[in-house]
Amino acid sequence: MSLNTDPNFFTPGKRYFRAFSPGDDFYEALIDMHRDLTDEQSAMVNARLILLLANHIGDIAVLRAAMKIAREGV
């Protein structure tokens, strides 16, 4: 499995009329997740989310590729 960097957001059974709409739905949910949290709580939630998603992906090579791309330019 290789890292997919193309837009890949969707909700099963939901029809979208614009290609960017599923990504907008995710971004809105991400912002809502942080609403009313302190900076420290937001950092903790981000860390937990990263670990949950990394566990779901499971493929170390894919995770390393994602970390490399995430760090580029920082």
C-alpha cells in the first residue's frame, strides 16, 4: 500500500455536487472537535486523533511516508 495524497473524503451513500465538499465536511468536523477546548486540550485531542488514525492505517511504510511529507517545509 502506498500513501494516497489525492482527495479521498466521502460519506457512503451521500452524493456531492462539488469535488471539494467532502473535504469541507471533514474540515468542519475537525473545527467542531476543537470548539471550546483550551490550547492544551486541543493538542491532546490532536495527538489522540493521530494515534487512532495511525493505528487504523497500520502500515508503517505508509505512516513513515505521511510523516515525511508532513514535515517537509516546516
